[in-house]
Amino acid sequence: TLHYNTHIVGPLVGHFVIGVASAAYLPGLFGYISTIKQQNASAAAAAVQASMFVIAAVLIYASVAGVQSLGFGWFFTLLAFIQLLIAVIAALCLWRSFSRVYGGTRVRRQQQQQPGLVAGDSGLKMMHSRVELLQTASDDRGAARDSVSAV
């Protein structure tokens, strides 16, 4: 960085972004792994960590050959493009997954089960149905009490 007269803030900002990205995805990844592989959670987490280090080592060696063949600017531009492409694909996968779980399919399923349900009213409708259930149970107790006292 000093060879290209880059201010020291440039690499520091880059390291900060890498740290934030790691702090964002690693806890979720290891939580998912320990949920899926509950009996062997530590071994699965160690395998993921080891594979991350092996991939990093391979990419370091590949980057030397890439910089020598393409040049410094073009190689890292290619890496940035690949990273951007992977981020867009991951965002689309997440959007598709969240829209399937939290989107219209759940609301449509609830509307089929309970006619007259509007998208934002699910919590309100559930609360009203619980209140009606409690009132029905209370009325049944009162009727049972009246029939016992009449005997």
C-alpha cells in the first residue's frame, strides 16, 4: 500500500469491512451447523474452520500466479467482480427463502384456513379467536354450575 501512495486509512477500512462481514456470517453459520449436527457439532465446526483455512491458503498461492499473469489491477478487479456476483446470488437466495417463509404463501394459506383474514390482521384475528374461546369456556362453566345447583 505504501508503494502505491495509498493512505493508511484505505487498508484499515478494508480490514474493518472484512471484520464486519466475518462477524455477520460466522455466528449464524456455526449456529446452523451445531443445530444440524448436534451430536458432532464441534467436529463439524472444526471441519468448516479447517476448510476455510485450506481455501485461504489455496487462494493465496493462486493470487500470486494471477497477479503475475493478469497484473495487479486486473486480477483484483476480477476478484471484486466475482465477489459481487456471489453476493448478488446469495442475496437473491435469501430473498427467495424469506419471501417463501414470510411472504404471501403463508398469508394465502391462513386465508384458506380462515376466510376473511387480511394480511395484517393475523395477530388480531388470533387474539379475537382466543377471546371467543375463553368466553365460550366461561359460559360452559357457568352453565355447568347452574345445572349442578338446580339438582
